[in-house]
Amino acid sequence: MKKYLTITVREQMQGMTVEKVLYDYLELTKKQVSRAKFRPDGICKNKVRCRVTEKVSMGDEICICLETDEIQSAQLVLAKIQGERLCILYEDEDLIFVDKPAGIVSHPSKGHLSDSMINGVQAYFENEGREKNERSNIHLIGRLDKETSGILGIAKNSVTAERMIKQRQRGILIKEYYALVKGNPPEEGILEIPMEEMRDARDGDKLKMKVGKSENAKTAKTFFQVVKRFEKFSLVSLVIETGRTHQIRFHMASIGCPLLGDSFYGDGPELGISRTALHAQQLTFTHPFCEKVMRIESEMPKDLSFLLR
């Protein structure tokens, strides 16, 4: 039996090879990619079989076929998500928005092939008796890092996904984050600090970002505003115009105000915060079909909000 993993190419992936996307963003192993190459529908770009050396463009859909002995049942994720059912913030025939807990990855990746939020939504659909094609034809509308909590949007079909991606590119779809940051940042500001990848050998060669100075540097723009100041930290609202890896964490650390709990760009656990203090708290967009202005909200979880009392 086969299982398919799909990813839509975002701006930061443009110009990469299919192989690099599979390694870096789906975090598959060389063995998994090598096996898929020899299957008739093993690796496809926009539903056409492709070579892993081909370059990708924004909006391309990359799909890889894996055998089920490489992936556990998707239903296992329901037990992983704090032993509870998915927290659904909004759902209709085209879209579903869920409240992602910290500690759960957004999509299947190396080491998390069966316990991602995508797996959880697929399992939820299966438990609800949805048709198989509805369970498999879902697309993330942006992703959240493993440690980030809050609103995660999922399109139930490719047409909806395409329209939502266009809204994000045009600035119609806006996601607002809340972060707890060290110190006292300016009341408000715009951070435009270019970024590029580096590898941190001290932390298992994990991906980390630095100030971009080479030809590989990517532009990055973050808007921030202080919501409330406390003695040792501040509550800040942030909106990102670009969606770079670790953008909020890196930008705030660059002005001397790293996020509480951030082990990469800050001082790690402190003040009772054991994970990066970042929460996707509000999403506004225009519904892709009825054109109604929508606003989805998520309350800050208790592992962060206890400091705000």
C-alpha cells in the first residue's frame, strides 16, 4: 500500500532542486528518496513524473510516493495531540482551521511521519467518515514551526489552496502573531534584515539563520508593535510580510529582544517558559469563494498566558 506526501513550493524554495525540497522541507532520508525514484509515480512535480535534479518554482506541487511500511497509521496522531480531539476553530466545505499545540509539527517530516497536524486532520476526516479523496487532497496554508502554537490553516482542495496562496502573496491574508520577548523593544517598528541559512554545529548541525550578506541572502520584512510591557519582558504583536524560516525569532533577536524560551537565538528556558514563546493568534482573509471577510482567532495557551496575569 502506498502513501503520498505533498508540498507546495513557497517563495523561499524557489530555484531549489526537487531533491533539496524533499530533504530540507519534508526532511526525508536519502534512502526514501532513492526508493521513490524507481516507482512509476514516485516523485512528481505538478502531477508529472520528474527528475530530482529539476528546479522548482513558487506554487509548484511536489509529490512523493512512499510505501506504508515507511509510515505508520495517520490515526496515531490523535493520541499524540495531548490525548484530545483536534481543536477546530473553523470549518466549511473548502477550509479547516485548527488550533495547533506547541510540540507538534505542521506536516509529515523526518521523525514525524505519522504525528503531524496534517496526519491529525486526515485521521479526523477518516473518523468522520469522509471520502478518501477528501482525506488525501489537503494543503497547508502556511506552516508553523514545531514549537509555535496557534492557527494553522488547511485547504481541502487544490483550487482553494491556490486562491489562498495568492491572497497571501497580495497581502490580503494576514496572520498576526503574539510573542513574549526579552527586554523593552521600541514601541513599534519595521525590521528589514536580510537572512540566509547557516548550520549550527553545536546543535547537531541544525538549520539556523544569520544576517544575509551573500548572493544567497533573502529579503525579510517584519512589522511589530508592543502590546504591553512587563518588568522583564514585553508582549509584542507581529506581522510578517515575508515568510522566512525563523523570521520572527531571528529579527527580534537581531534588535536585542529574543523570544523567551528560544534556545537558538536567545537564552533558552526562563521565567517558566520552556519553549519558544510564539503564538499565531489571529488570521484575516477573504473567503476564496463567497468573498466574505473572515477572522479566525486563537487564545494564547496557558503555557504562555500565565505570565500575563
